Amino acid sequence: MSLPRGSRRPALLEQVPFAIVLALVAVAAVRILQYHWRQGAVIVGGALLVAAVFRAVLPSVRAGLLAVRGRPVDVLSYAGLGVLLLFLAFTISNGPFGG
């Protein structure tokens, strides 16, 4: 079965990396709502690292909504925020959410 010219399928395939990252964030939101905030924070940090990898290896036209700025800025932003979030999730103890 061939697709007609101008089909939306290639445009939708460009959003698959973003959809994967979004799905990870949705899983993290569920964990946070279940009062497992540390696990949720780790999953969000991992999702940001996955976004950094996607942005680093995919061309801009295939990165979809993950391509916000230039590739180096996007990769550094995603990776930096991901590492920072993982660091915070693993090092915060006690406090109102401690566990």
C-alpha cells in the first residue's frame, strides 16, 4: 500500500522521539502522583538525557519538537538539566519529602 503524495506520515514520524520523551515524563508524573517523588524525578532526569541523545544523533529535520535551538545548545541544555535533576534526586534526604 503506497501513501499518496503529501502524506502526513513522515511528519508524524518526526515526532516519535518527542513522543518517547513525553511518555517517559507521563510515567514520571504517575510516580510523583503516587507519592514516589524521587523515582519520578529520576525518570524525568532520564527522559532529559534520552532527549539529549536523540537531539545529538538525529538530524534537525528528524528531531521534531526536540529541536528548539541549535544542536549544541539543545544537547547541553537537555543533558545539563537531566544530570542536575538526577543529582538532586539522589542527594536530597530528609525534609518534607524525605525518605
